[in-house]
Amino acid sequence: MKVLVINAGSSSLKYQLYDMRDESVLASGRVERIGMDSSIVTHEPADKPEVRDVSEILDHVTAVKKVIDMLTHAEYGAVATMDEIQAVGHRVVHGGEVFNSSTLVTPEVKLEIRRLFDLAPLHNPAHMMGITAVEANMPGVPQAVVFDTAFHQSMPNTSYLYPIPQVLYRRHKVRRYGFHGTSHQYVSQQGAELLGKPLKSLKMVTAHIGNGASCTAILDGKSFDTSMGMTPLEGLMMGTRSGDLDPAIVPFVMNKEELTLNEVNSMLNKHSGMLAISGISSDMREVTEAMEEGDRNAKLAFDMYTYRVRKYIGAYAAAMNGIDVLLFTAGVGENSSALRKAVCDGITFLGIELDEEKNAKRSKEARVISTEASRVKVLVVPTNEELLIARDTYTLVQAQAAGETNV
């Protein structure tokens, strides 16, 4: 079976086509600047040169049609006809409390995703546009949705409830949901496999450190707690997001600076974090380079960033009454040896002993970077959310074909 994975944004669409016989990627690409007359399509076949196309793409329906044209092109396509694509899987950011696992798209599922627009106004409407665009271009092809929040639905109420009037939870579902769940789920499974141990036997903290960042405590193979909250703003200091702060700061700053709700929301999400402290960039590579050249603000940003990661790891070790595995993933987590060293050197009391040589070595493979004597195993595992989406989609479609109602 060939499965097309789509991640639709408001003005962009990323895609990967998998052959599920060996889970190989046949082609990948992205459509940018949807809604403009100069939209850019970048198509990357597995065994052919990259293709770039600039044309007018005014909506997601046209964008999906363009993707299909690329995938079936006689010269640089990956399949002969659209009929070879037997299923489509979508990333959806928010599944609320309704979805605790991936599911096939039905009219009822689409209705629930629309009901969740208020919880993810920047993401879920765009994902819905991707779903309807596939329906328009590929009628009858089964679609599945994989939710970023689903993995975290296993959290106990002590983890997900906020200490505020509970009428806000009952009326508006104000609670911790967590994000990056697809990534945390994938890398935790891969980490356990790397160690040759059952995931349920490990107390694990997974650190998804990219421009957006989150830590998750995984106990008995399930999400026990996670740093992002009702929105992705809570938790770790990030590239442009503030992470945790005193909530009273918001009305105080709004009053003093005469900011609107939109302005303060923009400040906390787009103009804070590492960008605000360094005054240079939200990119860890640029901040690290500036720090090494002696820039004090860059060093402060780096130190604040890694300090907050350490705090969450320590808190989750306490919450689980121990830790067996610390796992780094995502762009920064996978590639910044300086960040991993700064984090691990500050929590040696947990029994972490980093192997300096292994940590410094660059690799795209999952690997152990702690010493043999380290009581806590430290791993670097590249994330692959698209592959997990493809796997879930394949499993759901196969189950449907077999007449099963649950996977």
C-alpha cells in the first residue's frame, strides 16, 4: 500500500508518499504561499533531481491537485497514476478530549474537528482544508487523522487539570492537552527498541527540542505529564515563545504598555523566548555561534534555555519517582551537542554520565550517548512524525478492510 501523508497549514502544505511494504519514502515536498499567484512547489522524488515550480495556487484544493500532478508526472513522478495512492493520512494538531488515538475520517470526525477550532484556531481550520481538498481531488480514497494531542490523553487528572475554578473546565475544557505527541510517541518507542527493553518497563523523559519545545514524562509506556499546556505556549523557553511565566504579567504589561489581547499574544508567541533574550535570533545555531564568540546576551539566552530544560527533567524524575532514560529529539535536540552537554552536566545527581566523544559525534542514527556506567541512559533519537502518521493510517485502513471496528 502507498500512503500519502499531508501536513496542511494555512498557507502551506507539506507531503510525503510512503511505500508501506518497506516504509520507504517515494517522494516528498511542500507547497508554499498558497493563496498567491507566485506559489512555490518543491518536489523531491527519492531517486530523481528536485523539481521547483512557481505558479498560481489560490486554495488548498488546487494545492493538492498540484501535488498529485507532481507525484504522477511522467518524468519526475513517483507513481504511474493516482490510483496507486490507496490512503491519505493527515496531521491534526488538536483532538481535544474526544480523540485519544488516530482515526479514519468520517462526517462525525470532521464535525468534531470543527468543534475544536476554538482550541487551535491557527491549525485545525487549515488541517480541515487539507482534508476537504483531498476529498475533492481523490474521492473515495480513505483518509485518517493523527492528532498531536492524542498521546497525552493518558495523563491523569492530577497532571492535566489547572488549579482554577472547575466551571472553566466543565464549560470550556480549559485543561492541559500537550502537543508534539506524535513525536514523543514515536521516539519513545524507538528508544525502547534501541535499548532492547519493553517501553512499559522504562521511566522515560523525552525532550523534543526544536523551535517549539516540550518535555514529556512517559510512565508505563504512556504520557504521564507534558510541559505544553492548553496551548503550545506553556512550558519550556522556546525559539520565540516565552514558556512558563507569572500569569499576572499579562494584565500588568497590557495595562502599562496599553497592549491589546492580540498584541500581547503576539509578543508571547512570536517575540519572546530565545529571540527576545539573545537579541539575535530564535535559531539555536546562531545563538550558539554568537555565544562562542563572546556575546553575553547569547550566552544568557543559552543558559536560560538549558536551565529550564533541566528543571523539567528534574521535575518529571520526581513525578515518576525515578528516571531510566533521557531522550533528546527534534532539530536542536538531535543536532546540538552543546545543548545536550549543558543539560546533562547540570543533572548528574540523577545518575547521568555523558560520554563526551559519543555526544560530539554527529549522526542521523538513533544512538546512546551516555557511558556504560551511567545509571540513566541518555539517547538521541531522530523523530519521524510522518512515518508514524503513515503507519497509523496503514493500520486503520487495513483494519477497515478486514471489517474491524477498532485497531
